[in-house]
Amino acid sequence: MRLERWGMILAVALASVGCAGGGGGLREPTSADKRSEGAQVHTELGQRYMQNGDLQGALEKLNKALQFDPNYPPAHTVIAVLYERINDNANAELHYRRAVELEPKKGAANNNLAVFLCKEGKVPEAQGYFQRALADPFYATPDLAMGNAGTCLLKTQDLDGAEVWFRKALEKNPSNVDALYQVAHVLYLKNDAFRARAFLQRYEALGAVSPDSLKLGHDIELRLGNGEVARDYAKRLRDRFPDSEPARALDASAP
């Protein structure tokens, strides 16, 4: 399973610091305002540095953000992502957990921790945090957490449990292309190629395409005995994504 398959991660809302007092009048910013503003500014800078590939500079900015306000949740989330990127998973986990401690009912924070825990192999604990994410009535993307929970269960070969989560994601958002792909994938693994094809067709009808989806289409059609259609999928895969892992796997399995 590849990280891209999670469709995740960060729905980090960087809250603006208010400057209006009661009755609409302006007031002088307090020291707490200044700390929050400093944390926000340095967190945003850290994100930009990360996007530009300057991870050391990003780490400096994010640590500065936490010096301004050690209880600023977005700073903990972004620095957790950075630590994960540089393979410092101990510090990543620490900051993901701190973000949840600061915002225990927020869907995004719980989802992010759950995704990390699943990657660490802590699947039962991760499922608990996915449930907590979905308990947030204001969580804007519950289908994302549902899809992530399904992908997490795939790590344990729990195909039935994974399918349940992916279908729930589609109930929330029928245009969730990742969930459509994953249902097709799970049904194929369960030897239900006919229904797998139907979900893959829904995925393709939304204009989605990936090396994995083309390889899956090839495998489904081959299992259904449609050699010509399978060959078309194989050609599209090799033409569009010649250096992809699915294309190499297809070539390796060719007689």
C-alpha cells in the first residue's frame, strides 16, 4: 500500500487572529494575540518552506511557531508531517498526539493521528481515532476518514471490514474516486470480478485514471475472459505510465 492511496492528509485550518473588540470597535492586541499571531505566521512559513523542499528551514520556522505558542494545534500537525517526512516517527507521533490533545473532538486532528498509527501497524488503535474523527459533526470530509479507515483494514487483509468503510465513504460522497477504486479492488480480491468492473466503470466515468486503476481493469477483464479489453488496458498502462510499478508488474507477468 502506498501513501498516495490514502487520499489524506492535512486539513489544517489556520485560524486568523481577531482584532475586533466588543461592539465592533478596534482594540489593542494583547500579548496572547501576539503569541497566536506569531505562531500562525511561522506555521504558514513552515508550510511554504516544506512545499519548496527546504525541510531544515521549515523545521526552524515550525519550532519558532511553537515557541510563540506551544498550544497552537496547526503547528503541531505541520511539524508532525515534517518529522514523518524525515523519518523521525517518534517525534511525528508525539506531535500528532499533541494536536489531538489540544483539539480532542476535531475530525481532522483525529484522522491525521489515525492515519499515522495505521502506517505504524497500530491498526486497532487507529480505528478508534477514525471513529473519533467521524464523531465530529462539523468535520467537512468524513468520507476521507472513512476511506482511510478502509485502507487501514486492508493492511490486515480484512476485506469485509474494508469494503464496509469504502461503501460508507461512497454513501457520504458518491464521487469519491478513491473509494470507488478501492471497492473495485476489494471486490476483485474477493473474486467478484463482475461487480468489481461496475465500480471501476463508475470510477472511470468520473474521468479518473491511474496506473493502479489500469492494471486493475486489465486484471478484471482477464478474469472475466475478455482478452481484447484486457489488452487495451495493458496498452493504455504501458503508453501512459511506462515507468510505473503496475506497468513493470504487468511486463513481469507477461508470458
